[in-house]
Amino acid sequence: MPRTSGERAGPSPPTRLAVLIDTNVLLDVILDRAPWADDATGLLDLVARGAVRGYIAAHAVTTVHYLVERERGRTAAVTAVSDLLQLLHVVALGPADFQRALALGLKDFEDAVQVAACLQVGAAFLVTRNPRDFRDAPIACRSAGEVLALATLAAEP
């Protein structure tokens, strides 16, 4: 039976935490960089299980490929990028995003583009190992370990 205007809908499903994952965190997993790989892998596991919605900025895809190819070879780079594309939502960036990044006035333009991507999708956090790089940005930064802890708390009854 359809609802009438006076009836309330049932509870809405919980909103998944949305995060944009910085290139350094992704490389921690792919290149197994200690001591950060465990937390970064845990974060990607949350994404794979659907507990967290993960994003990657489009420009970061090419950076990951370049750095992994340089360190591990072309096959490893292709595999890494393919895996990321299956796991994460790619944030397409256009002229307005790059203008926004320029207007942020951060020291590093690539970091500013990460922030613009984060803002575009309304992510709760930019997950990074370098929060100092984003000190003046209008977003909240968290480490992979912090997001793991938050997700664990949110999952408790």
C-alpha cells in the first residue's frame, strides 16, 4: 500500500563514510611501505567490504602508475591501477576544480587538487600521511589508522 503524506518512511539506511585517499596512502599499500602499509591495507579492506566509500582523484591514477612502474615495473603498475579502478570511485576533474585548487593558495598544487577533488565529492576526510601539507585547506585530514578507528566505533552496536 503506498504511503500517504502523513505516514513516515522507515529509517533510512546509514550513510557510509566517504573518504578521498591521498596518493601516499595508496602507495603504502601497493609498495608495502612499512610502517604504514598495515593501516592503509585495513582502510582499503573497509572500502572493499563496503563499510567506507573510497575515492581517488583522477590525476592520482597516473601518478600511481608512474611511481609503481618506476619502482616495480610495468606489469605491477598496470595491476595496481586496475585494482584501484575496481575498488575506488574516480573523481573526474575539470577546469573549475583546477581553478578552485589554484584559489586555495596551498604551497603544493598537487595537494590543492586533492583538496578540490575531496570538496567536489563531499568526502568527510582526506586520508593522508601528511596532514601538515593540508594545514590551510578547508577539509579535515585523517590518517588511515584514524579512519580505521572511526569505522570500528561506528560499527559497534
